[in-house]
Amino acid sequence: MTNTTNVLIIDDSAAVREVLSAVFQQDPRLQVLPPARDVFLAAERMKRQVPDVIVLDVELPRMDGISFLRRLMAQHPIPVVICSGVVPLDSPVMRQAREAGAVDCIAKPRLSDIEGCREVREAICNTIYAASRVPVASFAAHPVVPKLSADVVLRKVQRSPPPAATPPVLVIGASTGGTEALSFLLRQLPASMPGIVIVQHMPEFFTASFADRLNRLSALSVKEAAPGDEVGAGQVILARGNRHVILRRRHHRYSVELLDGPPVSRHRPSVDVLFRSAAQQAGAHAIGVLLTGMGDDGAAGMLELKQSGAITIAQDRESSTVFGMPNEAIKQGGVDRILPLDQIASALIQLIKEQRTRFPATDDIPAKDNRS
């Protein structure tokens, strides 16, 4: 059947994969390829057979759907239909999906609608079939974003060391696989930890819900970054999607500032930008951690952290979903310790004890708990 359209479903819900497969199999125009629960498994499947159209969820483990869509359109354009039950179709996230190259966006159907309404099944199949017929030239990759250094956002300057009484601060960077790694790491840390600032590569509008999720899982108080937020003990600030976040220090206290500006290492927020600011503002009072991720964002910044006297830790190859970012930092010489994910929390707890002995802080006071 040369006119059959091959469909690849990418969704982390086994129930959704089963329901959509059953719907598509009823349409003689569509042939369902073995579905995938995440984009990494999908990439392996695509090495064996390239689909004519992809049905893609937005919220996926290890790498979100929009990030995958952008990479797919830049490397191997294929018609993609976003199918999501979490994000409204008229939301900014769906607009991002269309801007990234999605042909169409459909609401994830309810099982009752699928079973009880032939028109719903036909409408879904018609959308998928029509999307597969859109000329692939329509999905030509957007111009490649130039790879810029942190210089375009934050000038590299030498700062005098912070006062001895300045408390420690942690800065963490992560990308692909980082949502699971951060969830695991923060669950292991006590509420007495010093302030933490995190850059996790995520699309805009996802970081608020991710911060809420971390806040529920962790003993720490976690929130999405807002201008001027203080970074006190027990407080975790997660960079907002599409905005750079930098650390600022006034006397003995830290806060964050949000900046616009071009992507750095092709990312906004960028780990390099955060790490550079920590090197300048905290120096030896900082600890930098680079977790799993694709590319090299954070490698240059981690070297600057180390050169400023900070202690640096990279997640090891075996426990990383993708070893790109930690590996680049190791190759550049910016890493003091290479640890598996399940040993990083205990190492941080011990390092903080040593930091507080070395730099006794008079105002390392736990942040107000934001829980209800």
C-alpha cells in the first residue's frame, strides 16, 4: 500500500498510545509504527523507519516535546501534530509549538469521546492524514541560532572576593534528563541547605509548573524566579523560561536578576550566564553543579567558577541521560569532582559544612517557607 501514511506516536502515557493506535488502525490510510514513550526511544525507532507524520505530546520525560520539535525541524523536517491534554490549544505553549514547526495542534481526546463518537475518530484521522501531505519544504529549518558566549549578556570582569561572612550559595545547571535528575537531587537535600539557583533548559511557561512540582517534592522552598528574589537558606530559585537569570550580591545577601538578551550557547536561560555571575558575585563561597544535558552550555561557566575558587561537581557518564554538558566541562578542566547522581547530595551536604566552617556567616538565615 504505497499510499499508506506511517504514523509515529510519542507519548509517555501507555493508555494514550494504545487509544491513539487503535483509532489510527481503523483508518486504511494510516499505518501505525511502534509507538514511543519518549523522544530518545522515538529517535532509535526513526533510525529503522522514518515516519510520514509524528503525533507528539508536549510534556514528556527526559526531553519535552517542543525542544524535540525544534531539533527535529533543524535536522530532519517531518510533519508533526501536537496532541496534548495538558496545555490549551490557544495557549502560549501551543503558539510556541506552531512557531517551532508543528503543522497542527489537537486536543488529546477523552476515551469516552473516542469510543462513543465516530465523528471524533474521523476528525483526528483526517487531521493526521492531512498533516502528512503538507510539503516538507514548508518545514525548512529556521536560521541556525548563532552560538554566542556569556559575553553578550554579562561582561567578564574580575571582582574582589566577597566578605568572609558571606554565606555559601549553590548554582546548578541541567538540560536533557535534568527534570528527573533535579527531582531526585532536591529530594535528598535538607531544608537547612543554603540558597540555590537553578537553570534547567525548558520552554517558556513550563518552568512555573516545574517549580511547583519541585516545591511539593522537596523539603526546600522552590519557586520560579522573579526579579529581586532573595536567595536565602532553604530557598531554591528556578530560572524562568526564556529569561537569563544571574546572581547578585549586596553585602552578605544574594538575590537574582532576570535579563533579556540573545541566547548563550543557544539557550535562554543559559547555564554559562548563571555560572559566570556566581563566579563574579560569590567566588569561593559558591558551589557549582552541572547535571545531565545535551551540548556544552555550562562548561565555560564552570571553568570560570573553578578559577574563582568555587568547588565544582559534574554528574558522571553512567548516571547521566545525556553526558554532553558534564563531559564538556570535564574536558575544559572546570570540574573538581565527577560523581554519580545518587552521591551528589551527600557530597553537597558535606561541602556546605566545610564552607560554613571556613566562612562563618552571620546572616545565613532560612528563607520564609512558601508552603500553604
